[in-house]
Amino acid sequence: MALHANPGGYVPPDQLIGRDRLIQRLWRILGRQSVVLTAERRMGKTSIINKMVAQPPIDGLYFYQDLEEVGSELEFAEKVLDSIHSELSKRHRLAIRARQLLERVGGAEIGGVVKLPEGAAEDGMKLLQCMIEDLLEHHSGPVVFFWDEIPLMLHNLRARSSDAAAMHVLDHLRALRQTQPRLRMVFTGSIGLHNVVVALRRAGHANAATNDMHVQDVPPLGSKDAAELAYQLLLGEEIASSDPSRLAGVIASAVDGVPYFIHHVVEQLAQLGEPCDDNTVRGIVDRHLTDAQDDWNLQYYRDRIDTYYPAEESPIALAVLDALAVAKRAIPLAKLLQLVGAHVPSGNEELIRGVLVRLQRDHYVEQDLSGTLRFRFPLIRRFWQAHRGLGA
Amino acid sequence: MSVTPLLSRFTPSLMEPETLEAIFVQREALAQRIVVSIRESVLTQAKHYSLIIGPRGIGKTHFVSLVYHRITAMEDLQDRLAVAWLREEEWGVTSFLDLLLRVLRALRSRGPAVVREPEVEQLYELSPKAAERRAAKLLEEALGGRTLLVIVENLEDVFSGMKAEGQRKLRAHLQEHHSWTILASAQSLFGGVSLQTSPFYGFFRIVHLQQLDLDDAVKLLANIARAEGDEDLAAFISSPHGRARIRAIHHLAGGNPRVYVILSRFLDRTSLDQLVQLFVQAMDDLTPYYQARMQWLSPQQRKIVEYLVDRRGAAPVKEIAQRAFITHQTASGQLKQLRDMGYVQSESMGRESYYELREPLMRFALEMKKQRAEPIRLFVEFLRAWYTGAELRRHLELLEPSRALDRRYLEAALSAESGSSEDPCIAACLQDLEQHTQHQRWPAALLAAEELTILRGDTADWLARVSCLCKLGRPDAAGDVLDGILTSGSDAFLWHRRARLFTEAGQHSAAQLAYLMVLSRPPTEQSWALHGYAALKLGRYEEALAAYERAVELKPADTFSWSGCALALVGLRRLNDALPPAERAVELAPTTIYVLAICGDLLRRLGRYEDARRLAQRMVDCAPGDDTGWWLLGDALKSMGRFDDALAAYEQAARLDPAAAVRDLDRSECLAALGRWDESIAAFDAALRRWGPGEGIPVSYTAGLLLHIFRCGASGPDWGDTAERLVDVHRRNNALLSLGMGLTAMLEGLLAADVPASTVSRWTEMWRSMAPREPGADDPNSSLALPTLLLWAAVHYQLSGDERVLLDLRAEERRIVETMLRDALQQPSTPR
């Protein structure tokens, strides 16, 4: 299956490489509970859930929605109602009931778009609950909502409405999950849901709104799958090289198996329009690590420390990452605490441990079973070295 | 009646597709790539989103227009595609709803009526939020499964208007409905697509349009001339004169196609008055364009650009910050943005970055606006770029007395020229020549050199042209160029150059004559080495040695002259004397391959194989990509009897220079020594094929191979099969004569071999039996008749002492055998 490079574009389910095992695992988990799917941006979360929606293993109702635009409870209710409206329409009896409910709360349906009256957020959530219950009642299979970018929606709710509105939605959804055994939800998002939950907790909302859900990380592709993807792209783009298999391996390894970057590198090789070798690939990657134009915006890994980490934590996070960037191999926790403690005036070891947990959740750092820590992505480590002038 | 096509400088989207295609340059591969991605988006589920980045005037609209026309002309896409092209200035898009309405409007105005008009009108009766959701639904219904190609120009403005909320809605829509493919353009990379915190981070395939280089500019202008039916102008543009003129304005245009299009009107104007008029008109045309570009900037950025207009030339960040009353950090940030947007360019000198306007024409146009009363300064600058000094002087001579203003322009330009160290046209050419030479871009370097010979015509310019032609493997053409400037009075250097060109072209007699011309020049301090080289080439070793000795006396650090001394002494067969100068050269230039090669080969010939190997190894370490070191390493190892290692070195040399047939011979010899006959003969066959029938393979190689076969066969069962294959290979390559010479040349080795006389005798008998008795007989191996006879006779006479063997030969054959025997038995062998 020769493929064309398509950095950032829509990759159809039948062109998705190397995610079958993860998808099978997700279906197994969904058999028992809902899922929070986490990963860095462009890791391929949306492609995975697109494939799940397109190719479910059993008959059921599967809805995909991108919620990044949603800024209020009302909009959320309307958006979900829109998506299930067509399903309701297929079941005439349900459609009538839905319409009655809609009229009762003063809403209307115009050309397939459900419109609720302003200020009817609470009614909207009730209507949503009611309709989901009806759907489940009249459908024997599972009903799964794949909600993409849910942390962004919560962020919008906090910014435009209130912390309470965000918490209200999360609580409502949790209640639905708890009362409807065949209802499943898949939350995905590029900014970690934990960041929003931590912020809500700091604002006084102690509910563990997602602790009934399984948190599943989307890792980069395994080296074999990443090389396979690169190989198919090299073939599809007809890129001349003396040994395409080898070159594919070099590409996969140079970008840590992140599918988006693999597409990106092959796209740039294709734009070059000349025979390529290992050095061409390394040249492209190196340029992105140091280029002021920074198409890959790796600077984000530095900037978000300031954005998401409170003032007392960000110096610790920087010191941890600096220490890991210069270390030739993974560092044992005790040694890291010692290294970082020397740079952090507070000397508060528990604070450092807390930051380490966050850095792991934010995909900067990983820890192995022996307790040693390292950068999760060698590519980001190289960027960090270059950006912070730490040398190899 | 032929109609001149519309060539719009500011709105290429108005141009006919044929015209867009006709003047399209540089970006064909990219256009094809984008077209393929759009086709894939229409014909499959995959969807591509491409963003073309480039400053104003770089050709973005031309590019997207061309892609649009190519896509809409594809019959097989007609029923599966809807196109919405949002024009350059889509002012007023402030929300996702606005964008949807523009798309719906664009769809209504194009192609089949897919949008139901009343339903669009109904949208205006809804609240904005409801209208937005309804419009999105309406659009997807209208598409009915077709793919929507949205072309958006100035995406950064559309995104800026939509703000983050609108962008998120758009992205959510695209994520939920995989029905859109997007081709967008923007002036520079902007936060809305490049920041990880932006909804569209990583969403687009980002393509930066490159500015035109000189070749692209020439093609563009020639294409424009042809599109306008002016074949004469097209021909002029492609001539060295035309290129020189375009090169002169290249730095004014800053690689911006729009500016080239405007300047294209000047190209065939040689009269001053026409030029003045056109220049002023062009500046008038450009002024609104540049003013509009200024309006796109923030007040702070505008202030910086204005300062650079006044400043003329590059300024450091510190100075710019000071003059704009802003901090260094702010100035640095703003300048980076201006660079990304194509307004300025930067150059680093030490730790400091200097910024200047990217397009000098922008300065001209903005200056003209400011200094209406005194346009002379910028026009003078233009004249200097446009005309050579000679042309300026000619115009001045021919100017009528009444043209006082023109006289002022010309005099000012000439005065500026005399006050300046260099002519800008020549400076531009020289700079390009240097850069192309440095990067070994020989075709481009040749063009620059050709223009230099026209603009200036110094000997150095002609020689640069000659060098470029040589690098391009055109020694004949290089020789012709050199002949154009050679006279009987030319100096030794030019004759030396000519001689080398004759040699490269295979004209050895002519080369010898040219070397004689070198020797006929009175030697100078600079030319002793050339005299030495010429004498060396003519085999006049004593003379060469004397000249080189004089050269090193004058320049004791001249490595090539020391090496020349060594070569002259080798020519005189004074190998031991040759070593000190060769070693001196190595001391002076311990990493120069040529110098190391001479010394290494000498050491090997003196039997100092380990020293030769070490030197060859140094060559390999210094320049692993140069085959010379590997070759000499192979020679040294072969001489040491390390045939496996030698073979590996030769194979590496062959990989680096696959065309050299001699590598096959060396490999063949090593393989023979290792008893790998099939491979050995195959390698010899390859060498014969490469060498061709016209030129004989060096006889020492053939003799060497034959001796290996002989020695091996002496202890093994069979020569016959190998010998027959060797004959067969030579016959197929029409090279039996070469084999015959090898047979006679092996006599010395044959007689010296430590084998029974009967074995030697059997060898010669075998060869005798493979050839007819008389040459010229109708036998495919008749060329071997005489050599095998001579070998047989020499061996039998030597072994038996029977004079009848010689007396049976013809007188001339007898003399040859006597000479062969004398050489084999008396002369010391000369290593190859």
C-alpha cells in the first residue's frame, strides 16, 4: 500500500498504519469502562478514533464530535443533540418523543439543527440525558460518544462561563456513565485533561470527575510500524534512494516514530525532488531543531512550562529537564533529586516529586521500572539541548 | 489578428490559463505536487490541506490560479468536485459563519447550482449561532458527497478576522466532515498555524515559495516576451548581453517576480530618453504597491522600514532600535517578522546582525515619493546598475547639447562610477561567479563568466570562462575560447593553459606545439615552473630539471616545483636523486594528494613498499573520496604480495572512479595472483571493453597477467583452458595485438622463473599451437602468429643455444628476437 505524504491532513482509516493493536486494546477496555485518550498534539489520536468509529467491531451507535469550539453548556447540549438527531429521525417513534421534549423546554429544530432557548442550559443537559436514555432503551448494542478535544471545551467553559459550568458538565457526564451500563465515552485532547482537572481542583472542585475512566496514552508508533509507514510513504512519493528500507528506518528513528513528523520529513524529501540518503533526513530534522522559523514549533515544549506550571514549579521543571538533557543515560530518581535540589532554593523534595509526576503526564519524562528517568522523546531532548545551549 | 494576452502585474488571477502557464517558471514540480494532492483529495477519502507561504509579489496568486485552472480542467473530477475560491482581499470575514457564507456565495457563482438560494436567504433570519450551525449543515448537504476545494488567499487575514473561536469552529467542522480540501496562501508563517497552542497547528502542508534566482528570472522574462509575441526580445534576453542586463537588475528586484514583470518593459530599451520615461512610469506604478505594503505593517514596523529607506545599506539592530526609539529586544523581534514577511534581509557579521531592505526598488519607489523635487540620486543609481561604464560614456558622447537634464544624469552616474571601486554590473557578475565556483555550479558559473567577458573582457574573465568549460568536460570549446585571445605574443601562462586543453582534448601533437610555445617565451620569475612543466611534457628532462630548480630557488616553498624536480629526475632515471625533492614537497604540503602521489609512487618504485603503503594510507585518510590514494595503496600492497588487501583497495578506487579501466586491470592482476581466474579474466575483459580497440592496454599489465597464469599453471594441471579464454576475450575486443605484445614482453619473467626448462618450453609450444603459422592467413588468431613465433624462438634459442632456431627466422624477425633477448637478460627491469 504505497501512500502519499499528508502532513496534517485527513488520513482515512484504511491508510492508518501501526495502530491496530492499540485499537483492539481500546475496544477491550471499552467493553468494561470509558476511556480518556491522552497524547501530545499530532500523535494521531483523532486518526485512531476516526478508525474506531468507521470500523467498529460490533453493531452499536458510535458518534464522533470535535468539541474544541464549544464554549457553554448550552452549546455542548445543542452540539450533542445535533449529532443524535439524525439517529433519532431514523427511529420515528423516538423522533416524535424527542420533538415533544424539545418543545416542552421551548426549543426548536430547523433544518436538522436543534436550537435551545438562551439560558436553557440546565434543560439542555436534561434533554440530553433523556435522549441518551431513550437511545439506549431502544438500541440493544453499545452507544459510544467519541468526544475530541474535550479539555479545550472545558478550558472554554472556564474562560467564558465559569469553573462551575465546566465541573457541571463533567459531573453530568459522569452521572450518565454511572447510570447507563451500555453508555461509553472516549475523551481525547491534546492539552492534558489532568491540567484542567488540577486547575478545577485548585478552584475548589474536589470531585474526581473522570476517575471512573481508564486513562490510555497514545504512544508513538513502534519502530517497526514507524519504519513501515515511512517505507510506504517513500514508495508512494517515489523518492529515490539506494536503500529505501534503510532510509525508512532512519526517518522513523530520527523523529521517534511520531507519525506526523514521519509524514513531514517525507513531504520535505519529496519537495526536494532529488535522491536522498541518511544525511538528507538528518539535515531536515536538524534544521527543524534549530531553525528560527520552527515549522514544528518545538518551542512549545519550553513555553508551556511557563503556561501550565505555577511559578513555584516551573524552575523545578526546567532544572529537571536540563539535568535529563545533559545526562548521557537515564538518571536514578535519587540522583535527579540531588541534582535538581541543588538548583532549587526551596529544597522541597516533595514539590520536586510532584513536578516529576506532572512532567511524566505531560509526556516530557518517562520512568522505567528501576526508577530511572529520561526524556520520553529523544527528539525533544535534542531540541532541549539546542534550545538551552546545553550541548550534547 | 493576434491579440496580446493580458499580463497583470498585480492580479494574476485575471489572466488566462494559457498565459499563466506560458510564463510559469521554477515551480512546476511544486504545482504538480499540489495538483496531485488535490486530485487525491477528490478521488479518495484522504484530504490534504496546503498552505503556500511567500511575501507579496512572489507569485502566490499566480501559483494558486494555475493550480485552480489545472484542477478545473480535469474532466474526471467534474462530478466529484466543487470549488470555492475566496479572493485575495476577503475583507470582513470575522467569524466561522462569515467564512461559510463566503464559501456558499463562491459556490453559487461557480459551476452547477448546488446551493439552494432560498435556504441561504433564510440563514439571515436566524441568530448568528443558529445560522452558523445551519449554514454548515446546508453546505454539507449542498456538497452531497462531493469534495469541496476551498482556495483561500491571505489566510492569515481570514484567520485573524475569525479569531481563535472561529478557527476552532472551522477546525471542528473539518474534523467532523472530511469533505474539504484547502489550498491557502499567506505572506509569512503566522501563529494561527505554527503555534502548538493554535487550533491549526500542524494542520497544513506548508510550502515556502522561493524567490527567483537569476536563471528563473531570465526564463520568466523570456517567457513573458514570447507570450507577448516578441521573439526578438526573448532571444535578446537569453543572450549573454541580455543576461548581463538582467543580472544587473537582479539585486534591484530581490528575486520578486512582480518586480521582474515590471522591469521586463525596460529590457530592450537602449535609448536613454525611453529609459527615463519608463523608469519614472515604473516607479509610479510601483509606488501604490509599495505604499500598500507599508500599510500592512504595524506602526513600529513601518518606522523601521522608513529608517532603512533613508539609511541606504545595512544597519545593525542596535542602530535601528536607537533610531526607532524602541528597545533592542523589540527591534529584534520586529525585524524578524519583517524578514519573514519578505521586507528585509539580514546578514550576520561576527555576533551582529545587519538588516537592509530586501528590494532596493522599494527604496526607490518610497524615496521617489518623498523627494519629488530631486529624483536624480535614485535614478543615477539605477543608471549605474543598468548600463556599463562604457555604455554610459557612449550615451554621453552621443547626447545632443539641448538635453541638459539627461546630461546631468549621465555625468552623475559616470562620476559615481569613477568614484566607486567597481562597476555594479561587474561586481554582481563577479560575486555570482565566485559563489557558483565555490559551490561547483559550473553551468551557472560559465554564464557569469561569459557575461564578464562581454562586460569587461579581462584575461582573467576569459580564463574563468575557460576553466568553467573544462569543468563541464568541454575542453574543445575551452580551447576555442582561449584561441580567441591567444596571440603569438601571449605569455607562457596562456600557452600553458592551451597546451593542457589540447591534452585534455586528446590533441597531443597540438599540445606539444603549445608547450614549445611556452618554452619559447622568455622565462620570468613567475613562469619558471611553467617552463619546467612544458619541458617535462616534451620529455626534455634536463631542461625541465633546470627550470624547476630555478623555480624553487626563487620560491623555496613552491611545492609543485619541488614535485616537478622529482618528476624530471624520474624521467632521467635518477630515482634515488628524485626522492629528496619529492619528500621536500611532502613536507611543504603534507595533505596535498598530487604531491603525496608522486612521492608514494617513487617510494614503491624504489622498493620501499612499507613507506609507500604508509604514504598511500595517509592519502586515503586525508581524502577518502579521492580514488588516487586507494589506487596507490593497492599498488603498494600488491608489491608487498598482499593481494587480498590490494584487491580491496582497488575495488574502493573503482567505486570512486568507475570509469577508469586501469582499475579493472589492477583488479584482474590481483585476482589472477589469488588464482581466481574467472573473475580475473572477467575484469580484464571489462578493461578491454572500456579501453576500446583503438588504444592498447599497457603491455606490462598483459604481461603480468600472462606470467601469473604461467606460474600458477606450472604447479597446476591446466593452462590451456585459461589461455583460450584469454585469447577469446582479446579476440572479441579486437585486441589480439595487445595480447601478442604481452606475450613478447613476458619473456624476461619467463626466463627468470624458477621452473624447469621443460615447463617454459611447454608454455611457448602451447601458444605456438594456438596461432597459425603465418600471419595474414585466414585465421581469427592470425594476429598472434608473429608474437608467438618470436616468443617460441627466443625461448628455444635461450634454452637450447641452437643457432638454427634463429636462422630459421627471417632476418627482421631474427633482429627482433635478438633485441628481446638482450632486453630480457641484460637490462634491469623498470618497474611500472
